[in-house]
Amino acid sequence: MAFPIHRMRRLRTTPTIRRMVRQTQLSKNDLILPLFVRPGNRVRHPIPSMPGQHQMSVDVAADECAEIEAMGIPAVILFGIPETKDAVGHSSWGDQGIVQQALRAIKQRCKQLLVITDVCLCEYTDHGHCGMVAERRDGVKDVDNDSTLILLARQAVSHAQSGADVVAPSDMMDGRVAAIRAELDKAELRDVPIMAYAAKYASGFYGPFRDAAESPPQFGDRRTYQMDPANADEALREVELDIAEGADMVMVKPAINYLDVLWRVKQRFGLPTAAYHVSGEFAMLEAAAANGWIDRKTCAIEATTAIKRAGADMILTYYAKDLAKWIDEGI
Ligand code: PBG
């Protein structure tokens, strides 16, 4: 050859050398599995748009958590589908709430598993919005920020009192982290960390989740509180504010379409950072794999590795059990 060739392929020749030079390694420590709990007994109700995922009654969720703990997955995040819904989401903060019941059952069974709870009102309100709805001065019905804060804080305290190890507000109200921190502290729950869904976008990719949690908004959409997908600088401001208000960990959500945001958040703030590979991202891969158009395992690993490469310390993913198994097998 008359010209020099830079031999990049040398370090790709065998699985062993590839393994040695691999920069990003998925670990079980990265994984958080979302679970949906609903009333009943021995209920394991498949979620059609999320193959392999189920709504579970408390007893089944506790069994599931024991299995998850034994697999070496460190954490789950709980979502509740309550018996009753109303305008303000009363069922979200009662001692007998579905998440509260699940927390007690799971914490009794599992001594190591970290149980995170999603703090939001959309699963508990009959209108499906993430807070209390009121008429704005222009006559439009919208979520009222400040009255919602009180309810979110009440829910977070109730989760923590029932055993939640971490609370994760996902509502996107302004000031919720400060409100929750203040109430946790007042209730002597100073040790309970807050994982803030800090940069949460108004995404079409939550579609399957809203079936799973039975929480689609009954009017309008979430664009007056969740972020505009076009904005990145604003995400840094959201994260900065949540940190200033006392967030211990921050989250970017969804993941794959927002890897640039994830990267900037991790680089700028250096806090433990989570990314949520959301229901629609999961459903797309599952649908394509079911059609034989892509390879399920290859693509699931590729997607979650990319999320970690972009800066995630933790990944909320419906693939957590699969990944744990694949990691055990040496990927
Ligand atoms: C509750 C909440 C949502 C998700 C997590 N918490 C739905 C939403 O905001 O509409 C989405 C998770 C997923 O899609 O997997 N506010």
C-alpha cells in the first residue's frame, strides 16, 4: 500500500479484546425496574402495549420483588392503579393506598431491595392530570401549581411512612422538590432521598404507560407542565432548580431522544443521574422484534448501553430483568 492505513480493526478481532477495550459496561447496579400495582389478589394482568409487563396485585408484586432482589437488581419504582379516582387524587395519600400497601408488603419480604415510589397525581385523578385542576384567569382549565404542591408533599410523606426508600416526583410542578423536602423533614424523614424527574418532556412516547397506569388525561394534554421536546437549555435550568430545592438525584425522561440533554445534565452538574427508557421506547423495540425486523436482545442492549454512555448512572427500564439475565450470561 502506498498510503498508511490506521489499523482500527486490530482491537476488534476477538470477543476477548473487545471486552477489554469496551468503555461502557452495563451493570446490574444501573437498573431500576418499573412495576404497576393494582388492587386484588393473585392478579397478574398483562399490559397489551408492553409485552411481558403486568399490572400486579400487592401479593404478586411482593413475590415479583423477591425474585428481582434475588436476581441482583437493586431497585424498583412503584406506580399505583387505585381502586377509586377523584378530582384531587385522595387515594394517593391514604395509609391504605395501593402503593402504601405494596410498600409494606415488599419491605417485609425484601431486605435489600431499594423501593422508589413515583409521586404524581395522574394515576389517582379522574381527569388524569398530574395535579389539581382549576380555571386559569383566561378561562382555560389547567393544573394549578401551588395547590398541587400540598397534595404531592402529602403523598410523598405517606409513601415514606409506608417504607419508601426514595421518592420520585414526576409531576413537573414548579417548587415540588422544595415542598416535598420540607414536609419530609417536618415528618422526621430527613434520610429519605428525592429522585427528581427534573427534565421530563411532554412526550408521545408515554403512550403505553398511560394504558398501563390507566392515566391518560381526559382533556387537553400535559404541555402546560411537561417540557417542550424542542428545548435543551431549559432542561439545565429545570435540573439546576431541582438541585437547589434539594434533589439528591435527577432524571432525564425519555432517554433515547434526549441523550444530548442527558449528556449535558451529567457533565454540568455531576449528580447521580437517572434516565428513563420509557414505555414507548420499549414498545417500539418490542413491536419491531415481534415482527422479526430487529433482534430484541441486540437492540435492548444497544439502547441501554447508549443511555449509560451518554451519562446515566441509573436506567429505569422495562428490560431490567432481561438485562440482569444477559449480564449474568456475560452479555
Ligand atoms: C406520571 C408518569 C408518567 C410516566 C412516568 N410517570 C406518565 C406521564 O407523565 O404521562 C411515563 C413512564 C413511561 O412511559 O414508561 N406522571
